[in-house]
Amino acid sequence: MEKAVLKLIDLMEEDNKKLRKNIVLLNELNFSKNLYILREAKEALKSRQMFITYLKGPINDERGEIFANFNELSSLLCELPLKIKEKFDIIMYIIKKNIDTGILIESNYFNMEVINNYSFKSAPKEEALAFAKSKTFWHLEDGNNITITEKERAIYEELKKVAIMSSEHIKPVVEAHFTLAFKLIHDLPNIDRENIDEIILAFEKCGLSKELVQEIKDYLNIVAKKKSPTVTPVKRVINNKPILSNKELKTLNRELSQYYDFDSDNVQRPVTLDEELHVISIMQQLGFSENIMTNILNKFKKISCMNPIVLYVRLYDKYAQYQDNEEVKKLLQELENYFQDSFICDNEEYSIIKMCFEDTFNKLLNLIPDNYEYEFKQARLLKR
């Protein structure tokens, strides 16, 4: 977790201690004029405690909570003794957390402001939210044909409405996250000065205050002035003839540096399958040998955790190439049967099927050559 986020949590917890003492004092005084103040204090304490819980949650919590209350965040960051870099790091932590949760691709998330203003008819709000976090809800979302009660169906239909309302409510925030993902996060720490105005507009769309946005703008201008691309271009020469221009080399190396650190020979973060092919394509254009590419891809593999079912669907063609092997053919058929069954089972059966699928999938991987020949071939087909 970012040091700035830990500092924010410490400051908020310290403030919460003082707030609790004030609440106790107000309760003891028991004056009617204090009732409103008491109620406001309790709401503030509850809100801040929920925010602390959110910050402490995992950053890659798929289908987790989307944070969209940047207006209140602005007030909080401006009232606490934080440096501008710390404020920026906290905001970026939340932006990245939103992106990892799925704000750019998921349509079914729930905004608390929308939920608080929505009157559930099928069940109490707490029960509806509990159902939203249940396996039953997400099995339905994944298209599984499972048996549920009439009440659960009614709750599900209402939650779908709330999800759509949530999506519409924070549509500008989602659009802003697209800009920040590709114009800021993608380029950090080498910020392109030409993109700063667009980045600032994205922060405004998120709902940050003008005061905080101006601070961020000043900070980014300073960073952009100090920072310049430091990637040492990898020279690509074949038969003593340069294949790429210096500008192309720098562009490709800078792009690759977002995934792989040349200096430490370490990968920056886990990558998706699409990103993996993109990385391979860049390395191929730079003229990396297959041994070097394999070494880098193995580093990605060590820190990546991909769902076996997702791998099976995305790389089926790779596995199918080895169907001349009767055992491979048999395992692929078993996996296909498990895959089809997963759509028509109940919760208990799904857990068993998933376990059987993973076991069979691991057997299949032991029979498939542990190399990247298929990925190398697919990457060559990509167009820049």
C-alpha cells in the first residue's frame, strides 16, 4: 500500500478517536439542541470508518466497490496535513483501485449515493446489498441457469435497475478513468506535458474540487519538467543494418518499459493475455531473441494468476494443436463437458465442477510443451 495512503488512514483514525470522544460528551450533555450535532457527528464517524475499510481493502478486488465520491475526498484531503505529492498518490491509488475493480469494463457495479436514494420494494436495503455480494447474484450475472426463489428473482431485477442507474450516475467518472488510464497511468513516471490539460479535465470530471485540481496541475507540470524519458534504447541491428529509426526505437522501448524494467530486469506488474501478446509484439519488433523473450515472459508468469477457465477459453486453439495426442484430446473433451455443465448447475455443483475443471486443466498443461511458440506466432499477426 502507498505510504501516503497509510498516512491518510493514520490521520483519519486519529481524528475518529477525537470524534468518538465528542460523541460521548454530546450524549452525556443530552441537550435537545445537541441532537442535530450528535446525529451529524455519528454520520461523519460512520462515513469515515467506511472509507478507511475501503482503503484497507485489496486493490485488485474484482467486482469490488467502485469509489465515485471524489467531492468529499477533495474536502478530506484539503483539511488534513498532507503534501501535494501525498494527495496525488492517494488519488491515483483510488483511481487504480477503481480500474482494477472493473470500472472500465463492468456495467454491474453499485454506487452508494444511488443506493441510498433508492427505495427497495423486494427486500430491505441491507438484505438486497447482501444478495448483491452473494455467489447466487454473480452466477446469474455470468449467465448460469440456476434455481432461485421468487423473492431472490425480485431482488435480482431491482439490483439490475440500480446497477444501470449507478452506471448512468457515474458515466462522466468512467469516461475520466479512461483518460487517466491511457494518458497518465500508462505514461507514469514520464508524463507528457501535452496531455496535462486533458488529464486535468479528467480529474475535474471525476468531481475533484477546483482547489485540489489546481494543486495537481501545478504538481504535474513540475514532474513533467523534471522527468524525461530515461529508457536506454535496445539496439536492433540485423546483418549490420538498422531496421528501426531512433524515434521508433525510443517509442517502442518506452512502451515496453511500462511492463518491463530494463535496469532491474524485472517485470512491473501482472499482465492480461492481450497485454502479453502486445508485449511480445513489441519485443519482436525490437529484435529480441526468443530466449530473452521467454525469460521475460516467465517472469510475468510467476506473478500472474489467471483463472484456468479463462485460460482454457482464450487459449483453446493453442491446446487444440496437440490433439494428435489421444490423452490431450480426451482431456480437452472432459474440459469442454465441465465448461458446458457450469452453465446449468446450482451453487454446490458449481464448486465441484470448478474443482474438477482445475484438476483436469493442470493435467492438460503437463502434456502441452511449456513454451511460447503459439504466443510468438499470434503476436506476429498483431498490427500496430
